[in-house]
Amino acid sequence: MESTRIDRWLWAVRLTKTRPDAAQACRGGHVRINDKPAKASATVVPGDQVRARVGDKTRIVEVVRVIQKRVGAADAATCFIDRTPPPPADVPIARRDRGAGRPTKRERRVLDQFRSQN
């Protein structure tokens, strides 16, 4: 069966910009293969589920094809199936006008209630 290192695969399918970035994500515990922490040298095979935190987003992808060299973006997109859930709907954010002064007691209660719900 064909397999490759996870850091090499993450770089090849363009989930990380460089291979050292992928290795550092693995060392930092930001990469999991089938819900198990992955070292940079862990192997990945077709059918594996890879969860990687890249920047501020967590990507969940299923490996379809294993590649070892970086390819074009169109070819890289065919190597995995993106299972990342869509971002949550926009949550209303309470905003105050700049220079409006301190919040009133009623506004503080509303803010506290909003914070306790989230």
C-alpha cells in the first residue's frame, strides 16, 4: 500500500505553506490522524482522516490519494475530500458608539447575559 509522511503530505496538498511549517504543527500537537496525535514522521494512507489546525482554522480532510511532491492547486485538491464543517452563522455582536461613555447598569446586565449564554 502506498503511504507517505504526514508532514510531507500536508505540504504536498497545500494545507501548509512549507514542510517545516507542517512539521512544526505536528510537534505542537495540531495534527491528528484518525483522532490520534501525529508526529511528523507518522504515515498517512488513503482513507485516513487528518485533522490539522492551520492558522486559526481547523481543517478536517479525508485522504483520497497519497502524493509526495508538491503539485498544482488543481491537482492537490483531488488528493483529499474536505470534511471541515461550515463556519457558524454570524452571531450578532453588541456594539456601542465610540465616545458614548461608560455603559449604563441596564446595558451591563444585557452584556453579562449575552456573555453567559456564549
